[in-house]
Amino acid sequence: MSKLLVVDDEANIRLLYSEELADEGYQVVTAASIAEALEKLQLGSFDLAVLDIKLKNESGIELLQQLVKERHDMPVILCSAFSCYKDDFSAWLADGYVVKSGDLTELKHEIARVLAKKAQKAKIGLK
């Protein structure tokens, strides 16, 4: 079972993602802020992170940059209500990008794709 970290400042989004992704067989841990996400990351390892870009007065891009430096083996999917961030060079550090929607089909497919790619890299010995 893959363990996911979902970082979003909206409680209803965290609940929706948590329930929907758990139904897909994932173990889901949520965080409402960068500080809370970093705390959860210190307590355990995750197979993948799903980050919102706009977190109240914080930027998910900053957390993405930190994760790329410190946890380069953990893939990150950006999930934002704003498609304009796809063109932001900083967002290109992510392994995937999904525009937020009440229908999580695209997010579920992207999670499966990124985790399969990670498993394939591990199988051939890449990091």
C-alpha cells in the first residue's frame, strides 16, 4: 500500500482527497500547511506527495523546491485550481501537475502513473 501526503489548506479538499484516495487503496496523511507537512515528513516516509500551490500565505512551490532538494526520491504532484502554474519553471520540478476538480479521476490517474514510474526506476536501479 502506497503512502501519500496531501497538502492543502482547505479542510474539505483534504477530506475529499483522503476519502477518495483511501478508497483506491492508498494510505493518506494530510497537512494544512508547509509546517505541518514538514512535521509529518519528519515522522515517516511517503511514497508520493500531492501539493496545492496556493496555501493561505504560503507557496506549495517553496515546499516543492525543498522536497526536491531533501527528498529527491519522493515524487511530487502539484494540484492547483490555477492552470497558469503549468508554465511556471518552478512547477516543472514536479513529477506531475493536475488542475483541481471535484472529479478526482485525473488526479488518481496521475498518482498511478507517477507511482508506476517510480517503481520502474526502482526496478532498474535508478533513483
